[in-house]
Amino acid sequence: MPLVQITLARGRTPEQLAALGEKVTAAVSEAVGAPAGNVRVVVTECEPEHWFVGGESLAELRASGRR
């Protein structure tokens, strides 16, 4: 039973998250031959203030136009 864990900065729509889950499930099913019903996908959203790139928060990078 494959388990895929994905961490993203918060900000995607419910439709985008659903599409991500569907496409990751299909890709894993195809790649390892597991039935789609056995594939688990867990999406964890992180606040941009808690996501750091090079020591700066994603919120700061977005506000400055650098991300």
C-alpha cells in the first residue's frame, strides 16, 4: 500500500489539491503497479510564515516579489 506525503505552502484551491491527489495517485499506480484504490496521498499545508528558504520565510519572499 504506497503512501505519498506532500508538503506545500498554503494557498492552493480545493480543486488544485483534488487534482494533485488524483494525478499523484494515477502516477504511483502506473509506476509501481499498485491498484489506485491502494494508493494513499497525504497533503499537508504549511503556513508561508513557517516555510523558510535560505533563512527567509516564504511570506517575506512573496511580499518582496522574490517568489
